[in-house]
Amino acid sequence: MTTLASGTDTLTRDALTVLQPGFTGTTAPDWLLRRLGEGLASVGLFGRNIASPGQLAALTAQLRAERDDVLVAIDEEGGDVTRLEVRSGSSFPGNHALGAVDDVELTRQVAHELGRRLAACGVNLNWAPSADVNSDPRNPVIGVRSFGADTELAARHTAAYVTGLQSAGVAACTKHFPGHGDTAVDSHHALPRIDVSAEILAERELTPFRAAIAAGSRAVMSAHILVPALDPEHPATLSRRILTGLLRGELGYDGLIVTDGMEMRAIAGTYGIERGSVLAVAAGADAICVGGGLADDATVLRLRDALVGAVRAGELPEERLAEAADRVRALARWTGTAGRGPEDTRGSQGTEIGLHAARRALTVTAAPGLGSPDAFEPLTEPPYVAALTPVANIAVGDETPWGVAAELIHLLPGTVTGSFPAGDGPGHDAGRSAGRAALQAAGPRRIVAVVRDEHRHPWMASALDVLLAARPDTVVIEMGVPQAAPRGALHIATHGAARVCGRAAAEVLAGIKGP
């Protein structure tokens, strides 16, 4: 075990230990290495920190040269939310695609392979899976990150994901407790409120978390949401009733409780990150996630000093801070001894498991009156791909490519693409304008219209109206939650926008049969 700097007192070390900060760059800055020597026990990685698997392995080795038991955390859900493949799109479909297949063994295999890749790069804590039941189809932040709207389906796949990930030696962090699915507000921007009864919460939102706990999830992440039936005053991350009373007491969970990013507006905009962090630890959180946007030494020092100051002022019991730090160290010990499971070689295992899962997740529908989708004639000429592009939510990020264009270009060289956002606004006029622009750009080429959550974007539906009225042979590919009625000469629901989802859809259009 690495010896900590002798000049750092126990209280200060404990305050550093509960922080999970990020940083900028693809190598560890001097300030981060210095804080690791003083007691910092965790580091959070984001897309900005990763250029390649080799670079990532070198980075984690650099961190462990300073502290060999450091927790290296990442937000790698697969699907839309990827950090390992932030510039290319994920090799794994996300939760919604896995839920659409509804094969728990496949989910376990996908999570195992994802965990194997993380472990090979030196990552030992994954802020995944999302156990949220996507009960509100308007949800702007969960959506395809959820296994689905069915509680029992979400529960069994959450458990399978936890089991598969941890069998590769990577700790799972099941999120977002007590459930972020029944909201139409993104907590990155504001504080969502869930107004349902405690009975509904227990039967719906909490069921996947019970399954995760039973499966041995090593960590649980809190949500920045207000749930008046549980606590009418404090969001879950800051609620002792929810974290200590419900999660620890009623559900019997004894692992690490991690907060969602404290710089998110739901907390930072109301409490500030310093006060919010103190309140979170007092409520029962053990680790403070910060660094998605605030990634510097000054932030770490501000939070460290806020925690130390709160203890000295009698606002935060020293025993609570020490308990939180001990749980961080306990998880670090587990990751140091967790053996990786045997390599999965059954069926479609290994590096192709993601594409195999994406192919199985497709739902292909013919337009009404056109008979079976099997009657669809594969494209023989390169088409025009019109991506009707919504604003990406912050968890996904707008730097990760999505769609089918790149894969169709590979299969049908000469394919032309264009992106059509809502333009001046989200209304029908903007959508019709986008549709007319796509028609003009396509010329005589067959149009493949790619949408994402058409049901949440009226402008997108209007753009499709224009395209289909002028070109009934347009193919529609839905890469979000397929709530809108299928339409187009062929409608393909991928249940996610990962690169492999685009590949699976492109294969259908090109008439390629996967193995």
C-alpha cells in the first residue's frame, strides 16, 4: 500500500478520500498526483481524458504509481453514454436495446465484456448501470439509458448487468437512486420533482435497486431529484431519510453511496457544490462525484476545506466522515482482490458480442399496406441520409457521433449525408423547414431519415411529414425510444444510437445478413 504524505492529518485525509474529482488532459497533472499522495483515493475519468486504450492504460498506471489502491472511475454505460469510444461511438448497445431483446444472459455477457475492456485499461469502478424505470416517455435524460418502462424487466437486467460487470473485476455503481425515470426534467439543468406515492415508488422505482443490491452491487449512485413522498424538503442526494433511512435502513444496503455530479445545476444552482457536498456526506453519501465540468485543484481544495470546516464547526460529525472514507477504502480493497471471471467463449461471445446484441435488438416494420418487411428490397444505390438532429443531453455529450451514415458509407460507398437540426425553434414550422431542406439536399437519391425520440420533438415529426408526403419510399430509422407510430416504407427501431446500433440498421438496408 502506498504511504500517504506524513504531513496530512487524519481529518484532512478523510476529506480528500471521499472526493471523486476529474481533471483535464490525457496524462495526470502534477496537482492530482500530489493530492493522491495526501489522501485522495478516487479519480473520475471522462471522454476528454481518453485517446486510446493504450493511452488510458498508461494513464491509470501513472495514477497507480502514485497510489496503488486508487479507485479509477468512469461513466461507461455503453450505448449512447460512452467514454471509452467517445469519438467513434460504442461497440456495445445500451440498456434499452438489451431490454428490447430481454435475454438476461446476453445482458450479463455484454456487461462482462465491457468490464473486461475497462479492467484491461486499469479502470475498476464503473458509474453504471442505470436502473431507472423509464416510466415517463418524455424523459430527456434517461430514455434509452434505461432497460425499459417495465419494472420487472428493468430489475432482472439490472441484476444481470451488475453480475456481468463485477465478474470482470470492475465494481458496478447502480444509479440513479431512488429512480430518475419518472421525470421530464434533466437534473443537469434543474431539479426534477417526482410526485407519486411512496407505494408506487416502492413497487416501481425501488424494485431494480433491490435487485442490484441482491446481486451485490458494490456502489449505488444517488439522484439529484426531489421526491416529496420520501422527503418533501431535500433532493435525494442530500436527504438523510432517503440515503440513510431508506437505502441503508429499509433496503439493507451497506456498500458505497456515490453522489451524481455535484456541479449539476440541480445541486450547484441551489446549494453550491461546497454546501451541497457537506450536506450529502451528512445525509449518508460516502463519495462526492465532481469533475464533469469542474476539474481542477482549486475545486478539490474547496471541497476538502468545506468538509474539514464543517467537522470543526460541528455541522458534520467526524465519525460520519470517517465512516464514509472507510467505505471508499473498503471498495478499493475489493477491487484489489476481485478476480476476473473466465473469458466468455459461448455463442457470440468476445469482441463481437456488442454487434450481436445490436442486431437482435432491431425491430423492423413495414409501412401499413406494404406487407411484411421481408418484402423490402435492399438498397443497391447509395442513398441520402437525413439526420433529424435533436440537442444531445449532457450525459451523452454532443461529441459522440450517432446515426447510420458512417456505417452506410462503409457498406454503400457514395452515400451522402446531411444533418438537420430544428433550426430557429422546436415548433412545426421549424420542422417543415428542416424537411424541405432535406428534400432539396437529397435530390433524386432514396432518403433514409434518421430520428431520435420523435415522440418528444414535434418539429421532428413535422419534418417526417414533409419527407413522407413528397417521398413515400423514405426509410425511417428511430434511434431513440420508439414511442411514435412506425412509418415510412420501412421503419427500423434500433433502441439506441450506439455505433453498433447504426451498423445493425445499415446491414438491413444493404441486405446483409449478420451471422
